[in-house]
Amino acid sequence: MTKLAILGGEPLRGDPYPSWPVHDEADVEAVAAVVRSGNWGGYPYPGPETKRFLDAFTAMNGGRYGVAMMNGTITMEVALRAAGIGWGDEVIVPAYTFQATAAAPMMAGAIPVLADIDRDTFCISPSAVKAAITERTRAIIPVHVASQMADMDAIMAIADAHNLIVIEDAAHAHGAVWDGMSAGTIGHFGSFSMQSTKSMTAGEGGILLCQSQEHAWLAESIIDCGRPHDPDETIYTLGFNYRMTELQAALLNVGIQRFPAQFDQREKSADYLDEALSEIEGLRVLPRDSRLHRRSVYSYTFAIDPEAFGATNRVVARALFAEGIPCSSGYDPMYRYDLFQPGLSRLPVPSAFPEYFDYEGLDLPVVERISGREGLWLEESVFRAGEEGVNDVAAALAKVQEALERDPSLADALAAQ
């Protein structure tokens, strides 16, 4: 039988998957045009390239008001500030996400409250949100993870019942549609990242979609050093320079033209992989909610049954990676995430509210199970490699599973490496 690549065998896939970001002379010329113009920065806000991108992005998403910023962490901080959320307010966030979602409330002076996730989506659980609400809760930040979306009907119903602000972290969800509404337009705010790995990228950058004009004026002021942006020029804020540059916007104006075809290609390939994986025992394809009309495949998440498959997610991910499949086990729980270090912050939030950051007694069983045993992530490049690229994923999984069945002791040996 074929030896696993992680043990010195031949990798199943020899050719690399397509690189990201995609670029050509159109990107070079767009940036060169901005360089020649001499208008490189973000002041006065918005510059012509930034305005052009905001108009295109809001039109694509059916959003109302867009504000362009430096990155997709600042967008969440600014949304909280624009909503008047700050010192000592609680913001409910999932414990399974990138550290930025929990760090952004702290940057606004608020307290991130970690909640469990849903086993079928890896997104925040509405029942966990409801259980986490206290008299100090002011906002919820649901994260649309990988190629799934949080249950926005349930989240918005909870928010309406408790008068809470909802900020969608849609960093993974460019172009996704939930029950006829674009991701980022269902809550009061929608936060998008344009970081290097994102489905629409300028290397860095972020967009905040706002449902109210007043919130947009406040957000524009906050990111433009406090300058007023309302027609009467009377609304000042304590602001900072968080503006997007014209160079970033120029790249995004090219990228948004490619985006529809890239989106369709990824989604079609993900549908094909759903079918391929459903035939492998010990794997669980995440169910597609009927309200998720279009899914944005930033990454693709699925799960294994460790007992049936013969190993935990971390062992399987390492074995797949050696076979040439860009796979990982996903996020660590926020309370054990190396990048989330509230105790090292010089901000007053952790020292003033230490009880919120004592995670010893925190019980989030789904996060623990998905992070430590079941969850697997595939990079988006898999879905730009045609049917062959998808078939290689299924073949590599079958190869790893067969090796584990043949020699159950392999799991322990690989885990110890």
C-alpha cells in the first residue's frame, strides 16, 4: 500500500494549488496611475479611487453607506465607537474566530464576552448568545466563518429583543447572501477585511457598511482624525487616521472586477466537494442552511469523527498537508489563542474587569470539540484548481484514512511528532 507522505512516501499531489492573490498588468497600471497622480494617501477622504470602490462595493452588496479604512480590525472598533459603545460595555463574540474579533472591543474600551459556537456552522450559537446577555451587554459580533454564515435571523431577533447593536464580522463572507440579503447588510454594521488572504484584497484594507446615515457620518469622522462629515459639518468626534489609501483602493477597483467570476468558480467547486466528501465514512460535511443562498468560499470547513476516522483533526491536517493539500485544523479557542493576550495589554479594560478574563472556569464544549478534535479547514486555492484539485482532496483523505485503518498506532505516532 502507498506510504503516507508525512512518513516519507510520495505526496499524492505534486503540483501546487494556484497562488493568491491573482494579479496582472491591470493591477500594475492601476497603481502606476495613482503614483503618477501624486495623490497616494487617504486625505482628503474619500479620494477618487476610494470613492469609486465604495460605490462599487456598496452596489454589489446592496448596502447603504460604506466607509473605507486601513484594515478589517479597525472597522469593528470604529463600528463600536460610532454606536456609542465603550468603557465597561459587554460585547458578545464567538470563542472560535481570529483574535481581531475579541481585540476590537478592547480597543474601544469594551469587554469581549466569549460564547460557544454551533456544531453545524462553526459560527456563534444563538442560544449561547442569549445565555451570555447581561444588563451590561451592548452588542453582538457574529462571525461568518470560512464558507458558512451565522444564523442572522436568530441573532437579529435576540438583538431586537434586548436593544443590542449587531456588527457582522464578514471578513470571510464577501458576496455571501443570507435569505436574499448580502452578508454585512443584515446587522447594523458589516465589517469586511481586504487583507492579503481575503477573497477581495489590496494586501490590507477594510470596509465598514453602515445601515444608518448617522452611523456612517460618525464612522467617517472617527477614521478621518475627527473631522465632521455630515452636511452641516457639526459632528466632531475623537478621531484617528484610519483612512484607506488611494493605492489600496486602486488595487481593489481592479479586484472587484475579477471577483464575480472567482466567487462563482469557488462556490461551484465547493458544491462538487460536498458530494465527494459525503462518500467518505467518518467525515461530516457541514449542512447547507436553506437560507444561505450564496456561500463565499474564503475557506471550506468540514469535520471528522475522530473515532470513526482513526485520528484527531490535527493529525489528519498534518498528514493532508504533507500530501500537498493546503489543510489546517483551524482556530484555537480564543481563551487559549496565542495571539489573544489581554493580560499583556496596557489598556485598562483587563485590569479594571479581571473577572471577565479569567477563563479557567469557562465551559464551551462545542468550541473545544471543533478546535481540538473535529474541525478541518481547506484553503480557497483548492477551489480554483478545477475538478482535479477537488478530487485530490478526496483522494488524499481516503489515503490517510486507509493508512490509519491499516495501522491504528499511526495516529499516536503522528500526534507525537
